Amino acid sequence: MDLTLNQLATATGARIDRAQMFLPHLLEAMDAYGIDTAPRMAAFLAQIGHESGGLRWAAEIWGPTKAQSGYEGRKDLGNTQPGDGSKFRGHGLIQTTGRANHAAVRDRLRVKFPHLTVPDFEADPEALMQPRWAALSAADFWDMKSLNLLADVEDFMRITRRVNGGTNGYEDRLARYEKAKQVLG
């Protein structure tokens, strides 16, 4: 299924200039990971629209909040060095968080795309902010969590839980999902 610039902007809540910047990269990513039907695309675009604030942010806005301060020293995220909490804040359109997750997405993308020069996101976490890597990392996460299967049965709540770990921002995510379903048919 094709995706137009206007459909992307509407589905994610993005300004046209931001949608234009991400469109070729999201098309590449969705094609590579089978996000290719209206239900899959609607769910994916709604989630990345929420996570990125309408394709405005490819990095977590840093306070630090109490939750963000908790990233520091979290061994489950691989944050073992002083400063890792901030350095490995969420990056990409679905916020990859933690040293270990930055390294893991690098490794998965290098296997999936051996013909590409995938940056070392552990050495340079901000490389995940570049539109191509932000889009490919989001689709890789989507695939890793088997979210196409949930999108096929329109289980948006479970998709949200797998993306967010809870239901933070669910109303906004759902509103974007309803718009995405309408615009994608």
C-alpha cells in the first residue's frame, strides 16, 4: 500500500515539512518490515506520531524528570557508566532507551541491512536521530515486538503497552490511530 505525504502528515499529526523529511525513510522502513497494510500502517504511524510529537522529536526531551533520573545506573538498560542515563535517553521515532538497547538496535540493523553502513549507536547515540535511522529503528522495534500481528487484529491497547510499557498518552495515541485509519482507508 502506498503512503502519500498528506496521509503521513495526517496519520502522525506532523507538519508537512516534517512529514516530507521522514516520508522516504518511513517508506523504506515499512517496506523492509512488512508494515504494508492499512491496519499495520495506521497503528505504526499513530504510535510513532505520539512518541515523536508529530515527527518533531527524535530524542527524548530531557528534564530530567524523576523517571529520567532513574535511567542512571539502570543495569537492565545497560547504563553502567556515569552519565549513561542522559547520554542514552530515548532516540529515534520509537524512543530507544539505554546503552544496551542502542547497541542491540545497531546489531539487528547491521544483520538486516548488511549493504548499509549502520552507525554505531552505542558510540554515537544521537545518530539515531537522523531520519533514516530514526525510521528504521522504529520499524525494527515494531518487528522485534511482533506488533504487525497485533495490528492485524486491531489490538491497539496491547500495541500501546508493548511500545510504552504501560498506557501513557493512550488518549493521544488512540486519537492519532483513528485519524490514521480514516486517512488510510
